[in-house]
Amino acid sequence: MIGPELASSHKGVPVTNRSLTIDGVEVSDAGDCYVIAEVGHNHQGSVQKCRELIRVAKECGADAVKLQKRDNRSLFTRAMYDKPYDNENSFGATYGEHREALEFGRDEYVELQRYCRELGLGFFATAFDIPSADFLAELDMPAYKIASGDLRTLPLLAHVARIGKPMIVSTGGATLEDIERAFEIIAPINPQLAFLQCTAAYPAAAEDLNLRVITTLRERFPELVVGLSDHENGIALAVAAYVLGARIVEKHFTLNHTDKGTDHAFSLEPIGMRKLVRDLRRTRVALGNGVKHPVASERQPLLKMGKKLVARRQLCVGHVLRAEDIAMKSPGDGLSPVHLTEVLGRTVLFPLEPDDEITFEVLGQGEAD
């Protein structure tokens, strides 16, 4: 659990400077959602295909692309590394061979990093182990992702924290206590931290997303940016997450759902990613400032639909207006019905025909006028 010295800042008190800067881009409550296109290993071990994924992600409006980095020999037990891996998504006879076939080395990362810089697109990776974190540090990655499975790998959290770059930590399968413990490890070393609500299922069912955890995390960690690592098939719920306060959304990305690999089926294709970015941008604008007021685009429709006060029948000079003398008709370019009680009981100063406008100018002050 968090210690007393930290607990006082975790009472749900709004903090005005909740922000995180990732590769020069400020992510904050007042801004657009930071959208990460999770390429993962959907590149199938091909640098050329990865370049294409990066190019299209940029065209779709994503802020960053993310890969995954593993030091497979040190990450997996020998039994898991050597385990036969014979299925339609396999890139090797054993699980180790499969993973190695999908892994990029330094030359590939340097090329992809350079390409992202040319495009003006953020580029970083998930570090699954300490050697991978060091590998990425040598490339001066602008941020580090920590996968849900490593929320409890405290030495890895501390090691990455000491690198001193922003950390984006997924929380799939976690309890709030797990998240607090990770915070206690990371924050004293490196306050550049964001937590992502995540359901570590691939794909994740809508009923398992528990998006209200975003609110819980924002209240518990009022100084931290909170986001969503979204494994659900679709884009609408990421928009709901933004409304709840998520300012980072990570979504798996592919060029084709039918490509070989386990992640393609639940990844967004380009049309989906483009719509996701579009809808997230629209949502920020649509939320507005919370002050109810008319806007310019409403003027003409309301003029057409609105109503004004008019004479229901012929009215002669000196007639005292009663409710049955008045009709409310469109367009609303005259005296509004909100003034109905103000005109009742007044005398008519000029003769009025049916549908003539009733205004204060054609009325006296009362029966005695």
C-alpha cells in the first residue's frame, strides 16, 4: 500500500498539472488523446512490412507506433523456449524459434527509428526484460511501455524507472494494490508515469473492460495521466474511455486482419485506426466547456422552428388582449412566447389582421391606456 507521505496526494483532489510529455508531445486533460498504434509483432519479422505499418499509422493520425522487444534466451525458460510450436500462426518449429523470427535487432531498430523521425511519428517499444530495456536505452528511446504481465516484476520496473524516460504501464489482471505497489517502486525514482486500464484478454469482451477503473485511477493518482490499453474489437469504447478521462489510448494495428499471427484478428485495420483518431479528436471538441449557451450554427434552425406571438383574428384599436386573441406560429422572428404573460391585458393601439405580429410597439400598457 502507499505510504503516509504519498497518501495525502491520493484523495481524489483535482490537480491542474496532470500531464506527461512523450517525445515532445504534452499529454494532458485539456488536450487530445495520445494514440499509440501497437504494431507489436504484426510486422511478421519484416522491416519492410513494419515500415509500411508505420507509414499508414502516420497517415491515420496516430501519435506514435510501438514495437515489442524481448531478449528471448534470457526471458523464457529452456523448456518454454524449446517447446514445439506447431500451429497456423507459428514462424518456427519451437516457441523460441518462433519468437526469434519476429525479433528485430539493433540495425532494424535504428532504421525504423530514423524512419519515424522522418515522418514526425513517435517510436518506442515495450521492454519485456532488463536486457531489452538496456537495448532500448542505447537507442535513446523517448518512452518505455511496461506490459501487464510485468506489473509485479518490480526489479524491471525499478530498472526502467532509472533510465529516466516516461513510463506507460498497463494494468491488466491487476488489483489496485498491485498498481499502488508499482507506483511506490517507480514514482520516487521517476515521476514520469502513466497507468493504462487494461484487460489482458485478446480480444477483450466489452463486459470485461471495466472502464470505470479509469475514474478510480484518476482519483487515486491525481498527478498521473491515465489511459486505456484497448484489446476490444471496435473503436467506440476507446471514445467512452476518453470521456472518462483517458488521455492515452493504445490499440493494436495491422494492415490486414487475415495476416498470419495471433494479434492480427483483434487489431484495427487502417480504416478503423483512422476512424478512432477522428472520433477521439471530435470527442475533445464536442465535450466543450460545460457552459450552456447558444451557438451560431443554431440560429437559422431555431429561427425556422421557433415561434412568435401573432394575432389569431382581427383585432381593433382599443381591444384588450386575451389569451384566445393570440396564436404562436413559426418562424420565430418576432416576439417570443416567453413574453405571453407580459402582453395579456394590454390594449391594441393599431388594427391587427390574422397573423400580424404582436409586439410591444403595437400595444399600450393596459386597459386604461
